[in-house]
Amino acid sequence: MSDEWNEMTDRYDYQIKMLEEQVLDTEKKMIVMMLNEVKAIFQLPAGHERDMLVKLEKKLFNDLLSAYNIDQKEMRLAY
């Protein structure tokens, strides 16, 4: 029984580790995407930055809500 228990817990620990690495990879990709979008915005002609940054903020906020399966109602945000 003890060997079975150890195998099972080792397998679960491995699966948890793999899930954590997947989440980390996804978060890294999101950060790189955000930085690329900000860089692209700052390369626009002068005057467009504020509007584009507001749009980017809304998009990134919605992406984060979606990525973590969070409903805006759960966050009790006033928009």
C-alpha cells in the first residue's frame, strides 16, 4: 500500500509541476505580447498614443479576465 501511495503522490506532484510550468509559459507569452503591443503603440505618429493605450488597457484587462476565468461581476468593478 505504501508503494502505491508513493507512486500516486509522485504522479500527482509531477502533474501539478507540469501544470504550473504551462501556466508560467502562458503568462510569459502574455507579457511578451503586451510589451510588443505597447512598443507598436509608441511607434505610432504623435497624438494617437493615449487612445491606443486606453484600448490596449481594456483589451489586456479582458484578456487577463478570460485567461483566469474571472467574470467582471465577480470582481465588482465599476466601469
